[in-house]
Amino acid sequence: MTNEQIRVLVVEDDADTAQYVRTVLERRGGMDVTVVHEPMSALAEVAAHQFDVVLTDIQMPGMSGLELLVELRSRAAGTPVAVMTAFASVDYAVEALRRDADEFLVKPVAAATLLERISALAVEGRAKRAAMGSSEVVLAVGAHPDDVEIGVGATLASHRAAGDSVVILTLSGGAIGGDVQSRRHEALASAGVIGARLYLHDFEDTRLDPAGGLITTIEELIAEIEPTVVYTHSEHDRHQDHRAVRQAVDVAARRVPSLACFQSPSSTIDFRPTRFVPVDGFLEAKLQMLAAFESQSHRDYMDPDLVRATARYWSRFGGGEYAEPLEMVRAATMLSSKARAIGVAAAPAAEKVDGHGGHA
């Protein structure tokens, strides 16, 4: 264990219990403790900060601790979670463990026990993260809200499950397709499903131009986050904004090790994927992301059955039950080694030489 201060997020709606836990962990354990009183605030905290341990009550209004546990597994992958309850029920314990809790505590928790268990979880969590190696930084660039989620939503969910950082850059508010403020809120909610960071710009819908600021905007974000993998639109697309974004990314991401293009509903028959990412276990996360875009629910390509059928079709080439297709521009890395270890690595099709003289 390093000397770095342990960071703990406590989710507890009872003020007295929350204060007791904070006092024990801060004064006796020297830990940095953040306390929130309801689950949605907890999700906001894990989206903004990294914690060594999350300690949550089971019985809370709006969302139970067990339901929160499920959300944390997708939004804060690799972070140990301890659940506690005032009811010493075998059923509670079994359900907590079934949902992959790392620890189950019964209130009142003795100070020594609380300190011992939280410290041990922090040590285990840090050791696991160190063993998993360095994370990828993934950037997905789309022209409009929902473009990225339709193209590689499940792939992005698999990256997050592998512990990778995921950033979504959307360059237009999508004014032609609906109310900008509504679409902005939808985009934020969708990114929150997997704990991705969202950068949303307001370039004019249907008039995106690589020379009109797109390249500079993308370059600035790349300089800030230093991605190792970039996903964006294919050049084989009927929509002018999609093609413009692809052209801008080509220039702005020229030094990023891996670049891949996803399929949009407006892609043409010239879209020729050369790699297929198995996304078994992550398709439901994609559907949750798409469901956040309520204003677009009337569009046929948002239909869950069509999304499933499309992913089922592409799995013919990549293995598993579901897959998402990618046109590879270059692939120095493709998904992290951690993702490969849990069975979500990209399955390559026949290699082909790309336009940069390298192999896809």
C-alpha cells in the first residue's frame, strides 16, 4: 500500500450513522471521506472522482444500495463496494453477494471492524488496479447527440468495464433533430449510464466544416486527455456532418495510436468493417444509453429490436452472440489488455492494408 491517502465515498441517508462513519475513518484511519445522502449524488461523485472504496447503506429512498451496487459496477469498475444494513438478514447478505458486493456489514459496526474492513478493501482494490496495468484513454467523436452511442455504445461500455477512461465528444447540439436543451440533457444522461465524460459543442447542425473550427476543437481535446484510442464516423456516409467529422478527426488524431470508424444509420453500402468487437454482456448498457435519448425514440434505428438484430448480424464475423463493426484506420492497440482478459477483445477479420500504408 502506498502512502497515498485512502479516498472513501460513504452513501448513507441517516445523518448520525454518516457522521459516525466519517469520524471513524477520518480520525482513526486518516482517510479522505466524502459523504452523500442519496444514490444519485453518489453516481455524480464517482463520475467526477476516483475512490478507493464505496460504502453504502442498503435501505435508501429512490434507489436501494443493492441497485446502486449494480450501477457502480458499470460506472466505477474496479472500485471495491461494501454494503451495510441494520438488518442481520441472511437474505440481504445473499443478495448483496449475488450482486458482487466486496463486503457485507451489519449495523452497528464496531469502529475497529469498520476501519479494518475498509482499509483491507482499499489495499485489495489498489493491488487489483496495479495488476491490471495502465488504462486506455478512449475518445469517441460524433457529429450529433446519439451518433457515438448508436455506433459504439456497447464497445464503450466494455472499455469502462475494463477500467478504461471514456470521453465522448459531440460537436453539434443537434438542433435540426430537436430541442437543443433537451438533447443536451439526454446526452448527459446517456454518458452517465457508463460513467463517460461528455464534451458537447454547438457547431451548426448540418453545416459542420473541418476548416471551420472542427479540427482545432478536436486537437485541443486530444492534447488535454491524450487518448490512445479514437472512434469516429466512417467516410462512407450519406450525412455531410458525419463525413466532415471524419475528415477533421483524420487530421486532429494523426498522432493517436489507434483510430477506428463506426457504422451510422446513414452509412452507405461501402462501409466495409475489418474488425468486429464482441459485446456480449454490454448490449443492454448500449440500449440504456439509447433510451436516454427520448426525443429521438420515434426513429426506427433507435428501436431496441433493430439494435439487437444488427449486433447479432455482425457477430457472424466476430464470434460471440453480439458484435459492433469497425473500419480500422490503424490499430497500434485495440481495447485494453484488461478487456481481452475478460473476453471482450476485438476479433479481427482478414487483415487489409489501410490508406496509411499500414495494416488494419
